[in-house]
Amino acid sequence: MEKITLPLLSMLTLVIGLALGISLGSILGRVGSLQIISFILRIPAILIKSPKELRSKWKMWLELKDKRSIECLKRQKEINSLEKKIGEREKEIKKIKARIRRVKWEFSEPK
């Protein structure tokens, strides 16, 4: 029974890999399917071989995600402050235009 298990397992893996490769190849093309299959085959090796490295990469990914969100918030804050400045300047422009109209009206000659 044990002698048959290894060849049977390898044949099963071969059939699954072939079916997965054909289906992914038809959907993603050759390069995309090869990348996904290589990633799927590397997952157990990464988990067994170096869980510490996986944890450290996960922490780095989370830090990068946090940094991106902080940068996004900084940009949004800057955008909001610039929009406020634009609004203030538009109010000033309206006041100046009103003064100009008033001066023109005051100095216009009656008809």
C-alpha cells in the first residue's frame, strides 16, 4: 500500500497541475498562469521553511500599507487647505468686483 501511495500522489499532482495550467492558461495566458502556479507551489514551502520570514514580510507589508494611508491623509489635508484658500480668495475677488462696480456707478455720468 505504501509503495503505491507516492506514485499515485505524484500522478494526482500532475493531473491537477495540468488541469490548473490549462484552465489558467486559457484565462490569463501563459505568463500569468505560470506565475500563479509557481506562487501556489511556493506557498507550502514558505510556510514550512520560514514562518519568521513570512511574518517579517507581513509586518513590512502592513507598515507600507499604513504609510500609504498616512501619505494619502496628508495629501487630502493639503488639498482641503488649498480649497479653503481658493474659497477665501474667491470671496475677496467678489468684494473687489463689487467695489469696481460701485466706483463705476458712482462716477458714471447721468444720461
